[in-house]
Amino acid sequence: MTPDARAAALAADALPDLPRDHDGPVFREPWEAHAFAMAVTLHARGLFTWPEWAAALAEQIVRAQQGGDPDTGETYYQHWLATLEHMLAAKGIASADTQAHYRNAWDRAADRTPHGRPIELTPDDFCPRQ
């Protein structure tokens, strides 16, 4: 088993509500797998423990349910991503403003990129449009 596969298996074991099949975690969209991989990598680097992550994710899901999320499974990785963003800010890794700055840059780069081509960031992507 590769180190990445071991890390994913540990995450799956620590998070009983993680969508999975007999082979491990399952994802509907590529971004879900990327969000999962980012959390696994940050855990491996010691940013948080799986119990800490599980508690933060549970809090995020409760907040979303209180806000009207029907919690039918389709939004699980949206909660995962929101938890990741919250933890990055709470741990002082990247503030909400910094995350928004990069998200906006990626949006600008994606807007100008033809379908099927790799998205490439340029310095201009980090400058707000006038």
C-alpha cells in the first residue's frame, strides 16, 4: 500500500461518515477528491488530528443543517471544504481574506482559459479588476 493509500485509509477509518465503497473513499467530482487529498496532506503534516477534524466537520455540518441544508449526502464535500477553509484560518495558515484572494485569482484564470486547457495563474490574476 502506498503512503497516499495508507493516509486515505487512516482518514476513512477515523471518519465513519466519509462516503466510501469497499475500495475506500468515493467522490462525485474531481474537486471532492482534491479537497480530501488536501485534508489528508495537512493531517500528515501535523496541522490537526483526525478526531479534531471530525469534530470540526461535525460542527460545520450542524451549522449547515441549521441553515437549511437537507443533509442528503450531496453536500458532504462542500462541508469538508468549508471545514478545511475554516481550519486553515483558525490555525493561522491562511486567513479568510488570503483564501478569498487566491480563490478570486483562480476564478479570473479559469474565466480566460479555454475549456480543456490547463489553468495557469499569472500575476495579473492576483490584481483586482477595475
